[in-house]
Amino acid sequence: MKVVVLCSGGMDSVTALYAAKAEHEVVAAVSFDYGAKHNAREIPFAAEHAARLRVRHEVVALPFVDRLFASALLKGGGDIPEGHYQADNMKQTVVPFRNAIMLSISAGFAESAGAGGLVIAAHTGDHVIYPDCREEFMQAMADAMRTGTYAGIELLRPFIGWDKARIAAEGARLGVDFSRTWSCYKGGEVHCGRCGTCVERREAFAQSGVPDPTVYAAADPLPPRPGPC
């Protein structure tokens, strides 16, 4: 199948790009510059991996998101919280309905580019705090994309039942250079090691047994995973 892959430049989406390249004909990889603090750090990695795989790479600018939406993830928002990825304070990093906007644009692009599928790397770790990463939402979007396009665009979500450790293992198997990916929401010169995405990244490597090539500003003991409410 011809597919378009949403690729931010993070370890999940880069792994999804490599997996899609192994199984499908990848028409393009799409990144979104929506005013997140870390966009400038991650998008160049998306471009780098697309070039390595000889895949067309498109960057879609969405400046209105930072101007109109409220989220600590955005340049116009507050400080990025620290702690476990699944902690309640990480809800501050939710960008309202972000995936719906990106998937809608990508579906239109996919149909225009002659693709029949769209790949997104949402996984189980996202489900706790991001409602637009959960399977209920993904199924609704899949139905909308299929019925709302002449091509019947399929929404492929290969990692929806995976945790990040399994994604790390799969990326290692596929030859992904994880040192050339970005996770930290703060968007500094190196990964901070303390924000939720850094904690999740560190956990994934530790649990998968894949060596972590990331340089962190701080490598404190990992915070405990929050218990059930």
C-alpha cells in the first residue's frame, strides 16, 4: 500500500517511518511546525531520516496553534512540567485536538498524493493524558477518513497497543539511530532528562535493554510511575 507517515522526529514516529518503509511504499513523511517549544529540535531529525530512506519530506506550518491554543507545550505557554510522563501535571502539555487537526490535513494530503493509508505512531503510553491518542478517538478518525475521502484513506496505527519499550526494541531491530531523534519537550541544547517525555524515553531504553545513546542534562533516578486513581 502507498502510505503517508506522520513523523515528528521523535523516537516513536521515526520508528514508525522505518517500519512503514519495510512494509509499504512510503509516498511522504509529514511533520508539523505548530509552535511547540521543541519543534526546532525534532523536525530536522524527521528530515534527516526521510532523506536517509529517500522519502519525500513535507513540513506543514500551523502558526495559529500557538496563537490560539493553550498548552505548556507551546512557545506561548508556561513552563514544561517535570515528573513522570503519566503524572497528572503532564496534562498541561496537551495541545487541544492536535491529532485531529494533523490527521485531517494529512488525510487530504495522502489522497492528493495518491496514497491509500496514513500511519501514526500513537502508543499505550500516550493514552493516559492525551485523549486524541486513544483508540476510541483513532477509530472515530479512521471512520471519518475512510468515509470522507474517495480513496477511502485507511488510518494505520501499528503501535496503538504497544508500550514505548517495545517501540525502542523494534526501532533497534530496524536500524534506527536513536541518537538522531528528539523527545524533550523543553527543546534545549540537550535532553533535560526530567520532563515527562525524557522520563518516558529513559524508561523505554531501560526496559527494552536497548542502549540509550541520548545525552541528558540530568540523569536523576527515574520517578515512580503514578499508581491508579
